[in-house]
Amino acid sequence: IYLDIPGYLIHGTTNPESIGKFVSSGCVRMFNKDITDLYSRVEKGDPVSIIYYPNKVGWLNNKLYLESHKLVNEDESDASYKEIPVESAINEATRERLNTTIDWLRINEVLTLHSGTPLSIGHS
């Protein structure tokens, strides 16, 4: 799928380890079955938003995960994107799960590793 940004595409890959990682000049890689499904559901001219958050929080099977990536640019202190602070993302994710246990030491480890892999930081 071609985007308005020259050289940026959304496409499948035979290398699943590259999905969700910054390993090219801007392409978004997906599993082949997922790009096939997406391609059948979009039309030329549909709007696309590429949102860059180096830290993401989400739930899977009552476990809370944090995914942290290294910053794309060495100095992003004046970055033009609006980064959601990790604490705010965690508070939003746990707002309706009042009995959530959070491991704040694990969060610091995840933020130090920047592995790009979702790692468990809590449970409900």
C-alpha cells in the first residue's frame, strides 16, 4: 500500500522479526496475512495516520504490558510529536481495573532495555 510520503509503504514481509521495528527508511511491515486483509479493506485516498509513541501500554489476558523503543533521533527533546508519558498511559490503561498490581521496578527495567518487545509490568 503506497502512502503520500515518497518511499513509505505498508507491506508484508518474509522476515517476521522486522515487524514493529525500525529497520528501514520508513516502511511499515506486517504479517503477509494481515496486509492481505488490510489491502482488501482500504481504498485509494483513505486517510492514514502514522503515530509515533516510543512507549506503549496494553492488556492481554489480564496482564498489563509495556513496550518501549529507543528514540528514533538521538535528541528528541524538541520533537514535534506529542509523547504520552508512561505514567499517564498506565493510569489510562488501569482506570477501570482498580485492582491492578503494578511492578514499578519492572517498568524502569523495560524503559532501560528499549527492546521493542511488550513485557509484563502488572496484572489484574
